[in-house]
Amino acid sequence: MICSSKKNKHKKLKIRVLTYYSHNQKPICACCGETHIEFLTIDHIYCNGNSHRKLIRKEIKKGKLKAKSGAPLYRWLEENNFPEGFQVLCSNCNMCRGKNKQRFCCVHHPELYEEQHSP
């Protein structure tokens, strides 16, 4: 069980990161407009999440990034001055987009999906 001070610290970090990648507005899914913090996450725009997570794990092992509670990705983004290549998506849109390797999920933007997959 995570103590409440750690949980609050992590939530504040998550909100700072999501706010930045929502163009300093209220955190919002770039695809469907979902705004519940519990459902929002960071997405790697260029579909390089797996290799990026491996890089972060290496930084943790070398002691370059603290591995305390919370998500190392949020900490990494903040410590690296919020680099480009990330966006806020809800978990549903993130999963859908990941399966289709599209900029947005095909459920909310079928015109973009069909455009790329038409004969």
C-alpha cells in the first residue's frame, strides 16, 4: 500500500506533466477529449515507447534517475524539460492507437484511419 504523501506527490507530478503536454491547459486526451486524470496517460507519438522505457530503466540502474514510487516516465519528462514527441491520451485511445500505430485512434477519427488504409 502506497502511503498518502507518496500518492499525492505522484499525482501532483502526473498533473504537472499532463498539463504541460495539454498545452498548459487542463489535462485532456488529444484524441477524444477525456479529462478524468485517472484515465489519462502519456503517449509516445512516434511509437517508440518500448525502447524509451528501456532507456529509462538503464538510467535508473546507473543512478541518473531516482526510482522511488511513481512513474519514472513522468519524472524523466520533467527532469528533461518536457521534450517533444509526447502527447496526452486516455488509456482507451492509447491502447487503440498503439495497436494501429496511428497518430489518433481509429474509433474517434475513422476518417484518418480510412484515409491511410483505402485502396
